[in-house]
Amino acid sequence: MALSNEARTALTQRLLELSQSLTSSTNTSLVNFSLDLPGLDLNLNLPAPGTGSSTPSTPTNLRSYLLTLVNEQVEIRTPGDTNTGTLVAVKSDYIVLVESTGTTVFIPISSIETVREL
């Protein structure tokens, strides 16, 4: 059964809210949260509560900067297109953006020309 764009967007938002409220009973520094649904694959590695740095660090490369923008509205420019939406994941070589229409866009980090927080 396919999800409508509105349902996909609502589900993604709820999953992001859930991932932000996860707690960990271990001493690890990451909480791993994965969910596989037809048409939607969401994997998040989040800092465990209380393990983050108290002072923000300056990103040293594009991927590090993108990691600071997860769950934020951004504009991503590539040689062939400009995409706007919520940055939901940053992987080793690509990002996942959910546009306002509910469309999920995968963008290779190597093709990103500019990033602008909205």
C-alpha cells in the first residue's frame, strides 16, 4: 500500500520527533534508530542524551556542516537543480532531503555546490 505525499511527510515528521526523544540506557555515545517501511527507509544515528558537547564545534568540511543542519529547512544547489526541503539524513556520501511535497530526494554530497539554511 503506497503512502500519499501528505501521509509520507507526516510519518517522516513523527519519526524525526520520535528520534529526538529517544533515550539510551547504555553508555554509548550514539543511539541507533532504524525503520524500514515500503517506500521509506530511515536510519538515524543520534547522540545519546547527555553525551553531546556543551560547546558547538566549527564544521571542518561540507559533510560536517550538513550534519549540523539535520532536521532544518535548507536549499541545496547542484549543477543541474536546486532542491528545498527538510534535511533528514546525512550519510557518508549522500544526503536525504524531504521536499514540501513529500518527495524524498537523495543528493550525492560530491555534487553539492551550495547549501543555504532557510
